Amino acid sequence: MSDLSTIRREALGAVEQAADLAALDAARVAALGKKGSVTGLMKTLGDLSPEQRREFGAQVNQLKAEIEGALEARKSALSASALAARLASEKIDVTLPVRPEAQGSLHPIGQAMDEVAAIFGEMGFTWADGPDIEDDWHNFSALNIPPDHPARQMQDTFYLPPRADGTPMVLRTHTSPVQARTMLDKGVQKMLADGGSLRIIVPGRTFRIDNDATHTPMFHQVEGLVIDRTTHMGHLKGCLVDFCRAFFEVDDLPLRFRPSYFPFTEPSAEVDIGCSWKDGELRIGAGDSWLEILGSGMVHPNVIANCGLDPAIYQGFAFGMGIDRIAMLKYGIPDLRSFFDSDLRWLRHYGFSALEWPSLTGGLGR
Ligand code: DAH
């Protein structure tokens, strides 16, 4: 009897004092486990007379039920306080200020493209696109570079497997094929026939097998094309002078038009801008040096004819320049390859805010 009340006191005390679920389980094992105190009492029942066994057995069973009830109650109390503690510790203060958003920035090439588009946009040019994977005809033949022409060697071309119909394919080596794609467009031809004038720029990716400090296999160009019945070399000059002065933000920037050769223009000119070098640092503007920045010319009559227009009626000019190159010159970026390293520290340094939308009248500089 006294055994029973001692065991009861100890077992219930252990349950009551269990501070967490592990301690509670230890209390359960101590009382009801295989070697537990109550289980020990059960084992003594066999030694008793049937009379005693009935009475004592009932008491032991009642004790077992009592302990099980206490275990259950303690367990829910412990879980409730664990939940309360967690809720208290994980409380969110909704009045705290939000974390600042990480600010992204525009890549200098995207920025330069936007600036180019803004300047030409104000001169009435629209933005045209074409595919990066181009067929041989648009990339070369249409532009007066036939298959056996040595000018094909001027551009180190990535050749691709021919299309299913046998058409030879390349990664476009310049943005010039979009000249042909645009002139061939039925809507454009109708607009020209109605006396309109075509003015497009084509900013985009271009590809050549080249890789050193000033050449990457993928780079960017912007093409320009004007076609109508009267546009002449004077317009070409005026347009490019205005563009270069606006882009480089030098009002009296000197330009030099140097005779050159391109298969798709006649006459052709390369354009240099004035600059000077002081202590190894480049300054764009009047000086005693020249930097070549673009190729241009009057669209060759063969190109106009290849694109389904009558060269006796239509004429115009075209130009092409490297966007990466003019971005390097304008923003003082020394290594072309850094454009494509995807280094976030570089981008934070050279990148532009998305809100700095350039315009000819609003000022382009920062
Ligand atoms: N397509 C030439 C190149 O990638 C650049 C060029 C020169 C484009 C003269 C033109 C042009 O439209 O008239 O080297």
C-alpha cells in the first residue's frame, strides 16, 4: 500500500515537473516503461491470492490510468506554451520600414543603343529589326557581295549548317542585311511609290570569328538607311555630323569624311572624329588625332535593284557603326571584353539608371 502511494507521488510529481517533452517522456518511461515503477507493481500481482489480486490489481490499474491522464494533460500544456513562446519570438513588427530595393542598372550597351535611337528618332528614323541567324543571300549577295567576291573575306564569318531547303546560313556579320529585308518589304515599297521616304536604324547583335582586346565574337552595330528619290551625299554628311555631335556631346566636334570602299555603297566614306591624347587619356573634340567610328556611303544601285527597287528612281545613303566602340569612347571604358564579363561590380560602376532616358533636347549626359 505504502509502495503504491509513494510510486503515485513520485510518478505524478515527475510528470508535473517535466519542463519539456523530453523530460515528460522520461517521466513516462520511469513509471510505465518496461522497467517502470508501475509496471513493477503489475509484475507482483502474480504472487498474490486471487482476492488480493482483484483489489490490488484494480488500484494499480487506476494508478496507471491516472498517470496516463496526467501525461496527456502535461503534454498539451507543454505544447501550448512552446507554441506561445514561438509566436512571441517570431512576432513581426509590421511598422518597421521596408528594406531598400536592390537597384538594377542599364548596361552601357543598352544605354548607348537608347541614346542612338533617341537621337535618330528625333531626325525621323524608326527602329527596324532582323534575325541574328541570317541566310547568305541577305547577309552578302543582296548587298552586292556575290559568292566569289573577295569582299567576303573582309568579314570572318561564322557559317552554320544550311537550312533544310539547302539555303546557306550564317550568323549575320553586320546589321546591313536588314537594309535588304526592309527595302524588300511590300509595305515599304508602296510607301516609297507613294512618294514617301524610308528612314530606319537597325541596332542589334552581330558576329565574327575574332577575339582580342578590341574584338569579341559577338558585338553590336547600328545600321542606318535612308531611301527616297532625292537624298544625296550632302544629307549623309549633315545627318552624321549632327548625330556625332549630339552623341558625344561636343557642339563643334570635327568630323573627317575619308574615301573608302564598301561593296554596298558608291561612293563610300569612313568617318573619323577629332580627338587628342593627353597623358594617355583620350579627349573627344578638336585635337591633332582622328578616331574612325563608322562606315557610310550612297547605297549602291546594284543593292537597290537587288531589293526590287528601280535605281533610276530611288537613291539614298547608308551607314554602319559599332555600338560597343562608340560606348567605349563616350564612357571611357578601356576594355571591350569587360562588356561581356557579367561582373556586377563593373556594371554598378559603368551602369546607368533606368530613369535616365536620353533625348536630344533634354541633354544626354549625366
Ligand atoms: N556593314 C559594314 C561593316 O560591318 C559597315 C557599313 C559600312 C555599313 C558602310 C553601311 C555602310 O551601311 O554604308 O563593316
